[in-house]
Amino acid sequence: MLLRFKICLLVLCSICFTAQAQKKYRLFIIGNSFSQNAATFLPQLTKEGGIELETGRAELGGCSMERHWKLVETAEKDTSDPAGKAYGGKSLRQLLSNGTWDIVTIQQYSLLSGDPETYRPYARKLYDFIRSIQPNAKIYIHQIWAYRSDAKSFGRIAGEKRAVDAADMHQHVRAAYHTIADELNIALIPVGDAFRAITTDPTWAYKKDKTFNFETAVSPALPDQTNSLHVGYRWNNNKLDFDANHANKAGCYLGSLVWYQTLFGGDVKKVQFKPAEVSEEMAAQFKKVVAGLGVPVRSAAR
């Protein structure tokens, strides 16, 4: 009886220790401005969830998998060549070799995300490179979102051919990411699916303002962009700029909720934090949508 009690106590202590150990994570992100957007509020979410998170980054604006890999090749060929040290003066090997990373994420440049051929062979090369340095890390691929429905043009889906609209872009982007995830046997961070769920919802979808006169517009007047997940129109030095690609604060929050749930199993329905730009009603809808996505069944292969 005493022996059984001691065994149970040891098992319980082991479980408690494991749970406690899993409250600390080191996350390394290889990406570009879209990964910066999607992980914007991850520090606030993990802190609220009692998780101590350290994040490393190798992010360059508009950077494709091909460019990330060519930087690796340059640095590996000559470790003293500054051309291979594009990440704040360091190479990807230097950054990945800084201690043990629990999770590493990769992604494609948004313009190329709908064409699986642009991932090859670079996604595999990056995966193998990461695995050679961090053999025990879980590797995820971040599925990005389609551009806003009123974008002037959309991402490429086959060579120079572009998607005809946001729905077409989402369909090809989603298919490409799933294809590469299957090839590498790694899990997805389905941010693009969350964006699509919101942007196609009859109540929450952004609708283009057809009454705004762009020809006579004067700062600070802007078209109605209610429920937009993208930056959209904004004034910059008395010029009306348009960014249909990047996420605004609402889009960043939605993306961060997906990352929190996917990477750390966070219960998004219990999240209290939200940025001021997101209403309580919208936040509730985001949480409902993200919770519905669930956590990927496939665990990242080693």
C-alpha cells in the first residue's frame, strides 16, 4: 500500500513538473511582415495564459522562402560574408544556434503563397536546415491570408498568373500550404482560414464603401472600413494610401489568437485581452471562429 502511494506520488509530481516546464517556450519565427502581423499580440496572450515566452526572429519584409534559403547558402559558403547576415547582422544559423528553440515557424511570401512551385525546393531545404540545428523543435508552417476583397490585384497562383479575387487567392493559398505541410509532415497555423471565415460571414464581412468619393477626398476623411481585417485606406503626408495586404490591429489580433491556440493549446474562449481597436462583439466572434478551427491533429514531426 505504501509502495503504491509512493508510485502515485512520483507520477503526480512528474505530471506537475511537466506541466510547469511547458509554461516556458522559446519560439523562433522565420518569415516576413505577415508573420510580424500574425504574432503581434502573442506576448499579451501568452502572458495572460501564464506562459513565459521568448521569441527569436528572422523576418524581412517581402521575404520569400527562396530568399531566406539563398541567405543561408551565402552564409554557409563564407561565414564572414555580411551578405549572408541580413537578420540584424547575423546569419540564420547564428540565430537558430542560440540555445534550444521549442518551436520554429516558416512561411512563404504572400505574393507567391498560392503557387506551390515557389515553395520548392526551398521549404524542404529550410526544414532540413532547421532540423539539423534544432533536432527536437516542433516546426510549423504559417498559412497566410488572402488580400482584401477590394485589392487592386491578388497573389500569384501559377507563374505570373494571378488569382482573380480574394476567394480564388484563398483557395490557392490554402491548397499550397496544405500541400507543402503534407510534404514536410508538419502542422499548419491556419490564420488564412480564420480570415476567410470572418471575411465571408454575412454579419462580420467587410463591405466596400461605394459612396466615398476618392477624387474629392481630403484628409482625414476615409471610406467606411467597418470590420476590415486589413489596413486598407489611410492618409500619409496628405496622400491617400491603400494597403489591401497587411493586417490592421483587428487582423493582427485574429492572427495572434490562432497562433496562441495552435502553438500553445491556449483556450481562446477564456482570453480577456483585446486591443482597443477591436470591439467586445468582434472579439467574441474572433474567439468563436478560432475555437472552431481547433488544434491541428498532426503533431510536428521531428
